[in-house]
Amino acid sequence: MNADSEQLSRYLDGEMTPAEAAAFEARLATSGQLRRELEAVRQVGRALRLWSRSVEPRAASLLEPTLARARQHEQRRARHVRVGYLAAATLALVTLPWGRLDSVVSPTGAPALLPASAAIERVEASDRHAQVFVVGSSSTPVLWLADDAPEEGASAEQDPG
């Protein structure tokens, strides 16, 4: 940017002191080249203002749906994380009593097998996303959750492995 361009910019932006503006206007009166440059810069400014008025509504119409999709994705992700934490906590609570079985040892010194009562006795309810079953003779049901439904917008084909 040369000195004239910088002064043109400062003049158009109103950044000159009154004395600087008066001196620059005196130069404009005597220099045809400087007047042409000033007019060219003004034309560019007008074109940019017109362009920005036409782009702004389109940008808003593109931005809002994009932000909404990002918010939905984040909410789904947070929901999946909560379900994962719930499943892990449930599993930890269910397996906690069996964690103490390591002190049970067979007469040969080898670890004893888990009692047969640890097997699933019956499935009380089942659907695509959850199962409720009873372990052993316990009356405490165990809830198992699985979210295997495809996410919105995801391809219907899933990797079988």
C-alpha cells in the first residue's frame, strides 16, 4: 500500500484530523489521478456493500440448519455417553459380589469356578434395545441396554463385524 492509498483509506474512513483532511482535499483538487483513485475506491466500497446485503440472508439460512445439526449430534453423543456410563455402573454393581470370589479356592489350590447360580436363569423382557434378565436364583433383575439403532442420516448398511 503506497502513501496515497493509505491517505485515501484514512480519508474515506474519517480517520484524518480536520487539518489533514483539508490538506488532502487541496491535493484532490489539483490531482486528477488522485480523484480517479478516490472514485475507484468508492465504487469498490459500494459494490462490497451491495454484495454483503445479498450474501447475509443466504449465510444465515445456511448457518442455522448447520448449527442445529451440530447441536443434535452433540445431544445424541451425550445421550450415548450417559447410557454407556449407566451400563458400566450397572455391570459393576452386578459383578461386585462375584469380585470377592477370588478368595474361594479349590482344595488343589486352583481358583474355584463361579457357582452355577451365576448363569442367567430367565429373560423377563426383551426388545431390540434392552433386556431384563435374572441371574441365578437372585430376585434382583439385571437390565442390559444396547443402542444399536442407526443414527439419523447414517447409512442403513452396518459393518457386520
